[in-house]
Amino acid sequence: MDHAPAAPTQVRPARLLLLAGLLCSASPLAAQRLYRLELSLAGGWHIYDSDTELASTAGFAGRLGYWFAGPFALEVEASYAKPRTDTPLEKRVTTTTVGGWLLANQRLGSSQLFIKGGYGNLNFGGCPSVSVPGSGPCGSAGVLQGGVGARLALTPQLLLRYDATVNRSLTSLKFSNVTLQAGLSLMLGSKPLLDTDHDGVFDRNDRCANTPRGILVDSRGCPTDHDGDGVPDGIDRCPGSPPGAKVDDVGCTSDSDGDGVLDGLDQCTDTPKGATVDEKGCSSDADHDGVADGLDRCPDTPSGATVDALGCPGDADGDGVLDGLDLCPSTPSGAAVDATGCPAAKPPAPPVAPPAPPTPAGRTWMLPGSVWPYRGAVLSPQAFPVLDSVVAILKAEPQAVVEVNGFALDRLVPADNTRLSQFRADAVRAYLVFRGVAVSRITAIGRGSEPLIDSRNTEEARTANRRVEIHITGKPD
């Protein structure tokens, strides 16, 4: 007499540990193979829909699969089980399923996960000529099938395989059956997938073999270079280099002349430091005196005048005509000259003039901080009226001399303040010379930041202290 199927035994902890060991010890070689044919045998547990009146039971299955395109495979499967009816008759019913599957496989480390779907025919055995109530189902039914599973490598060709599937009938009586299976798969005709240059792209798909280590590659295994500087991504330490810039072996740019325009984009690579340059890295010279803008302390020098290293003109003979424009550069001191610097025709004797007023010794003018740029020594046009007044007095009194004292409170370093204050005093002296005052009558001194005229630590105070004082001190010795 047949007995009802026993309940499934509990899985012991030792068996769980054994299964975990198999999962963890699966060979990573399985993730490096190209598969073609798969022959699989499995045992399983079949769980039937209650409408079939069949109890759960063990069964087995066989499969033959063909990997036809990368991760995709076609598979045929036949399964067999003989469940007992859950009616008082307790009759055994032979069930077979034959079907086809489409599998989509995904490698995950040393494992493979897959999903599958397909169609099958489920047969419950032949139907008797006289139906006996409680004897279970008979005949066949078309079913739609779906499932998930995993493969774990024991060797490169031998894999553990686990499947969980469900089938749904296409007959008027709707039912769904579930099957849980475990078994072995033998991979026939498999080949190792090699990655000789270790760039993550297998040799069979790698269009750029022997890629050096560390370089990032595209899906074809070829190096990428997103900034187009010739240094591949992955070893490029400066991956945002502008197009056209010259880079070193690690992809980083340089600026040899320190003008802010990168080598490779710089068309003038020997620009002096401090010179103003355009977007091509070339300096300009607005007054064409040979001293580049940014270095030129007198940027409005008349064309043709001779200038010093700071771009400021001189007047060696003190006749009021700048060197370079002076056609008679050795005119005696005090001689009247024309516009070319040569002695002028002697004019008729002027009428006797009243005695000249005394020299305005001790008189002082100030160019306030507002006429000077921050950390700069270029005169603002606002200073010209004041300086023109000084020029008028000095021309009216040829024996008077002038002392120009520059001040700066633009920088934290005292030496820098002193240097900047000297540049400002030199700029005033250059203007007075340009306006016809002999350079020998002018003394230009950079005083630094002391004395302060406003000791507060405010922007207004710093502007007030950024000044130039002009003193007429009397006759020269």
C-alpha cells in the first residue's frame, strides 16, 4: 500500500556550511571562459497547484543548451516526476514536461546569474476510458515557463547549477506549478577568455593589444584621451588640459615665461616677467618706446624719445627737449632752444622788466592717493593740472629746484612699499622733464609708507597715504 509523501527533512547547519563552502570556493576561471554547449542533469522538488490535486514530490531533469551569442543561450529540457494524488485514492500520476528556453546569462565574479523564459508541454499521463474521481489529472497542457538561476564553477568545465522555475497553463483550467532544482552542468567545447594586457577587454574583442597598465580603455580595448593632449586617460594627472597646450609625460601643462598663457598656446615664449600680454602670450608696447606695457613706468612717452629701462624719457642737457627728439643734445645750460632742441635765433632785447619775485621756496603740492592705481605707478590724468602748475612756476623761476617725495601703503612688506613709492616719484619726475623742466633740477625720493597722514586701518586711510608730495626747495647748490 502506497504511503503519503513524507515532509521534506530540515537542512542541518552542517549542510548549510558545506553549501556556503561550495559557493565561496567556486573557481574564478568560470568567469574567463567562452561557452558553446551545456549538458546538464538535475534533481528537484516539484510543487503542484492545489487545483491539480497532486502532492509535492521529487523529480529529475536533463537539459541541452547552446550559447549562440555572447550571454544568450537556447536550451531544451525534459523533466520527470511521479507525484501522488492528495485524495483518498493516493494514486501515483506520471508527469513529464518537455520545453524550450531562452536564457540571458550575466557573469558575477566567479558565478553566473541567469533568467530564462520559454514554452513547454506538460503531460499528466494517458487518460483512462472511464474517469475515476480522485485519481488525479490526465492528458496534456501547454504551459508558459519562466525562471531564474545561478551557476557556480567547480572546474573550468564543471559547474554547479541551481534553477527555480514556474509554469502557467494555457488551458481553460488555470494552474501554476513551481520547481526547485539543483544539479551539475558540463560545458562542452568551452574556451578560455584571455585578457593579455589586463585592460578589462578580452583578447577576442580587444582592438588595441598590449595596452600599458593603468590606462583607461573603451569597449574595444583602445586607450581614451578626453582632453586630446596625447596622454591617455588613467595616467593623465591633469585631465582637463586646454586643446593645443603642450604637456609633459603625465599630461600636465607648463608656462615657461610665467605670463599666464600655457606653452603650446603661447606664440611669444620669451616674454619678460611682469609684461602685459594678449591671449596669444605676446606683449604690447602702446607708446612704441621699446619697453613692454606692464614694465613701462611712463606709458605715454612721445614717439622717438630715448627712454631708460623703466620706459621713462631723459633730457641730458636740460633744455626741455627730450633725448631722442633733441637734435642738439649738448646745448649749454640755460641756452634758449627751439622745438628741435637747437639754439634759437637771438630775439630782440626785451624791455626792462621789473625785478622777479623771490623764489617760492617751501611751497608744497600734493598728488592724492586717488590719482594712483592700487599697487601701480601710472599717473592718472587727474594729476596733470597740479603738475602743470608746478611746471609753470619752475619755468618762471629757472633757479628753483624741486624735491618729489613718493609714498606707498599698498603692500605689507616695507621694502615693496619703498620700491613702489620710488616708482611714483620717478613717474612725477618723468612728467616734469617731459614738460620741459631740466632733470638736474629735480630730486625724486621714495619714502615708503612713513610718515602717515592718516593712521587708521581703513581703505580711506590707505588711499590718503598713497600720495606724492612736491616741494620747491629753493636754488640749487
